[in-house]
Amino acid sequence: ALTHMLGSAEDAKDVAQDAFVLAFQKLATFRGDALFYSWLFRIAMNAAVNFRRKNRSLGASIEAAKEHIGLEPTDQRRDTSPDQPIEQSERQRLVRDALAQMTEEFRIPLVMAEMEEMKYEEIADILKCPIGTVRSRIHRGRAELREKLKRLLKNEEDL
């Protein structure tokens, strides 16, 4: 989730490390009214939001640039055609680019639901909002992602 939110595996590792340190320092504040995972995930999401705010003016990191130009894991299954790893990498790039253009309000719950396969109840607990708000944000996030992907695909075809 952090990698999708930040656009860089290296930035995600840094933020995760910061989140674990912060969680350790704040362990006494964990009341047990939520799952430990939810509490920790919320700390990580807040750390990622803060990281993005702090680094927004700096632009993309070197790692994000490397990932953007194609240093992606590919599908190495034998039952795929030679073109499939390239096509899959291109699709991953387009989705990553579309997600990066979305507002955090919709991107975060969408990533949590679709990529982290979290239940709406867990997302509501982590984001500290009603489950109806989570449903609405995921629904609107899907629609926004679909529109952004359509535009990106159209731009790719126009090149």
C-alpha cells in the first residue's frame, strides 16, 4: 500500500521504517479498541501522507523515476507469451500513473480495498470514518481511476 501511495519502493521502505519507530514510541497509547494491525496501518498511512506533503515540492524521487522508466518485476510464468511481461509492465505503469494523479481521499481507501484486500470495516476503522464514507470513497475512487486510465490510454494511443 505504501509503495502504491508513494510511487517508490525505496520511499515506502523509509516511511515503513519511520512508522515502526513511531509505533514503538507510541505503543503505550495503543488502547486495544482496534486491531493492532489497523492501529499500525493508520500510523503508516499518516507517515506516508506527511512524507508526501514534505516532499511534494521536491518532485519524484530517484527510485520513483527508476520505477517509472520500467524497472518493474515481470510475470515469469511459462504459460505467457513473450510480449506479456512488457504489456503487464505497461499496464502497471499506467495504473500507477493514474493512482498518482488521484487525491488521497479516494486513492487511500481504494488501494486498501483493492490492493491490500482489506474489508470495508477495517478501512473505516483505520481511516476513522463511517463505513458509508468508505463505500462512497471507494466507489468514487474507482470511477476516478477509470476516467484517468481512459485519458492515459488515449494519450498513449495519440503518441
